[in-house]
Amino acid sequence: MTQSADEQPVRAHVVVHGHVQGVGFRAFAARIASSLDLLGGVCNLNDGRVELEVEGNKTAIEAFVRQLRIGPPTGRVTEIETAWSRADGRYTTFSVWY
């Protein structure tokens, strides 16, 4: 995880609303997270939303959330909820959870 010396890693719990299942959203999120050196995972929820938990530096996570708002070409994001907390280092990769 890349970070400046004065920036401590943080965690964001993110829930994405809209047409975000069956459109490659989880794979899209995993590609973006990996390109930003973020750790965590993404899964579909039973109600049609997508849930993500991501750890890394705040600047990278904010860039990640901006990309999630755009989403893959066949998706449509209507809302994103983000809750911030302290990272605890539980993740070693970014994974798609089933």
C-alpha cells in the first residue's frame, strides 16, 4: 500500500446504489482498486446494491470512489454511501467476494 510518511491508512465502507449488478461492476471496482494499490473487497448484496470495504491512503480511496461514481459502461450509479474509519490492516489484496 503506497502512502506518504505523514498519511496513515484509513478504511472506507462503501455501498453503491443503482444498476450495479450484472454489469461487471465488481470486476471494474477490483481493477480500479488494484491500480490505486488499495486493499479490501467487493460483493453484491441481495437487494441489488454493491458493498465494498477498502483500505489505503485517503487520497487514493477518494479517487477510487470518484471512479465508482462513473462505473462500468453498462452500469448506472445513483448513489454512493461512504463511512470512514481507521484501517486495521486485515487485507492483503483486493478481492471479489461471493
